[in-house]
Amino acid sequence: MVAVAFLLNMAFSAVPTPLYVLYQQRDGFSNLMVTIVFGVYAVGVIGSLFLGGHLSDWVGRRRVFVPALLANAASAVVFIVDPSLAGLIVARVISGVSVGLTTATATSYLAELHASARPSASQRRAEAVATGSNLGGIGFGPLAAGLLAQFAPAPLVLPYVVFGIALVAAAVAVALSPETVRRPDQPPRYRPQRIAVPVGARPLFYAATLAGLAAFAVFGVFNSLVPSFLAGTLHQSSHAIAGAVPFAAFAGGAAAQMLGAGRPAPVLLRWSIPTVTVGLSLTAAAMWSSSLAMFVVGGVVAGAGAGLVFKGSLAVAASTAPAGSRAEVLAGFFLGAYIGLSVPVVGLGVVTQYVPARDAMLVFAALAAIAIAASVSAVTRRSTPQEGRRRNTPRGASTTAPAA
């Protein structure tokens, strides 16, 4: 039930993806406004990560996860009752807060439940479930919303109603699940999550963070502007297709992470460079040739490459943390990653106001591929054999993107 709740919460964060085109048609939104609505989500995620992402270690998993699920259900209500631009922004911020509280909490909860049920088993199964729930959920959301928008009535209402009800049911299920954290007799004094990176490890950390930033930028484009590109450049007006393409990209990322489980981070990072380069090349070429099939294939390959980049770079960043400071180091990594989720995508939205989308996508694909190749090369160049042996994702740390 925790895995299902995790999947639903991450899925809802991407439900608006195939619906942005409808908002554009109704209210005349530009691509820039779509990216701004998408980008404010990152503000909510970052804020809640640093203000409350660590609280479940103190108060228990359920006490954080249940309110997070209900917060996303509340954002569904805002989407329904106030579909104006201001309402969309408020709803997206609330959804970001929910996801920021969920990612580390649910990932740790799954690892602890698995360890309690199978204390002698490997954590690989729990990591695979967390990966499937996280990236799989982000892909499932637009797929379900696109199908509902295409084949059911009230496309700007029904998807939020369905997921809102599901999130409330998931909150009840999690509330009835066993707790895995024993609350201390003397609760620690509250403080926001600190960001700390050891001085000697900063070059390696910065290189890994840049790689994570570039990977998030790739995922961000598929979760924001791709439906507009499909409608405007490829002349595909189907809402089902608008949801299926982001699903394919995130499914590619989840599959690549699962297939790469157990592989050293440097190996994953080396695989990622040709994979993401080919994927982005196909995606850009598809917009010039108006080939939907090539666009879908490019999305799957690019998503797989970005998933490998993120998994490997997160493991590298975690390996730079001294004992007792892992959460602080990862907080810094996710700050950089979420800058990648918002700033490059908003920049792309600005560019599309002045040049054709296919030209803008070609430039973005080239810059993203170069950024990933340069940062991955910097990571592998600065790595030492000892760090390579340590570079496995720590138990309880998410190996997936907290939602794009």
C-alpha cells in the first residue's frame, strides 16, 4: 500500500502535463506561461525538502506521508475550483510541497518495511519498488490524464477528481499501515535541513550535481513542453498521445535504472553519454521530419539516458558525504537538480516565443548533451578507485527523480 500511495502521489504531480494544451487553447497561454506554471512546482519541492523533508526521521513516516498525500488531494481541489492562471500556480506549488515531503519519506519507509519483513534479504528489491513507484508514477500520471482527457468528459475536471479520490484513499491506507520509526522520548529541536559539502569533495560533488541538473532538465522538457511541441510542430492533437509520450520517456528512465541496479556508478555514467545523446538527437530530428514514431523512440532513449545519469550522479554525490552528513550533502545535490528542473525549461519556453520550436529543441538537445558529457567526464576523471568502490546508493536514499 505504501508503494501504491507513493506511485499515486508522484503520478498526480504529472497529471497536468497533457492538459496544458487545453489550458493554452482556452486561455491563450504561451509556452512561456506553461513553463512558469511547471517551474513553480520546483519552488514547492525545494522549500518542503529543506523545511520538512527530514522530519519523518523524528516524528515517523506516517505522520509526514499522510499529510503529504492529503496536500496533493487539496491541490486537486484547487485545480478544479480555480482553473485560472493564479489557481494553477497555487495548485502546482502545493503539489510541489507534497512531493518534497514524500520522496525521501516514502523511499525510506519502503526500505524499512522490506527490512522488517525480510531482514536477511538484499535491499535491491526495495530499491526496485521505489524506482518503479517514483519514475513509474511520474510516467503513469500523464498517461492516465491523457486517456481521460481524450475519451471521457470534462477533461479539465475529471482527471483531478479521479486522482483526488485515489489520494484520499491512499492516505487512509497509509494511516493504517505499521510505523517503522520509533519516536524519541525527547524530540530534537526543529531546524531546517542543512546543506553541507566537505571542502575536499566539492569538485567531485559539483560535477555530479551538474550532471543531475542536466538530467532533470531533460525530464523537465518531457513533462512540460512536449505536449505543446506535439500539437504545434508534429500536428498531433490527441490528448492520449500527449500523455503517452512523457510516459514513454519516464518508463525508459525507470527501466534503465532497474536494469542498471547493482552496476557501479561510473559504469552507469559512461553508458549514459551515448544513450542520452542518441535519444536527444532522435527527438530533435523528429521535430524537423515530423515523425511521431521517431519522437517516441527518441523520448524513450533520452529518458533511459537521463535515468542513468541521475542514478549514477546521485550515487557519486552520496559517496562524498562523511558519516553523519549524508542528508546534508544530498540536500545540496537536490537543490542543484531542481534548478535544472525549472530554469532550463523556463529558458526554453522563452526561446520558443522568438524562434520555431524545432529550432529551440535542437539547441536545447545540443546543450543538454554537451552538459551531460562534460559533467560525466568530470565525475569519472575526478573519481578515485576508493570512491568507485563506495559509490553505491546508500540504503534509504532515493535513486530516482522526485518528480519532474
